[in-house]
Amino acid sequence: MSQTHSQTAAEAVGEALTADAAMQSRAELRTAARIIGILLMVIVLAVVIVALFGLPALNILALIATALVFAVLIAYAAGF
């Protein structure tokens, strides 16, 4: 893939991980790469917390995730 412009790391990751890279703008690729990166960091953090504190920590993480999803749904319903 020959490109004339220089790529940032986020753009390179975005192109590698999204199937429709040719259809996306550079801003969309950066946003996708950031979302994927944040998601991977959250997963790694959850694995580390469960490894350190055991399965009860997984219950706490699940409750936090449930509250976050509930908040996102309320914000979406409110029009944000």
C-alpha cells in the first residue's frame, strides 16, 4: 500500500484493524484506533484486577460496567 502522506501510529493501527480503511477519513481512522486502544486497555486492566483480587473483583467490574451502560442509555435517550 503506497501512500504519499506520513501516517501517525493511530492511523496505522486503524488501517490495520478496520476492514473499510479505504472508505474512512483520517479522522475516522484516528477515532476508531483510539476506541480500540481504550477498549484493549480496559480489558487488560480487568484481567490484571481479576488476577490480583480474584473473582469477586470480576463482580465489582461487572456492576461498574452495568452502571456505565445504563448511564450511556440514559444519555442516548435524553438526546446527548
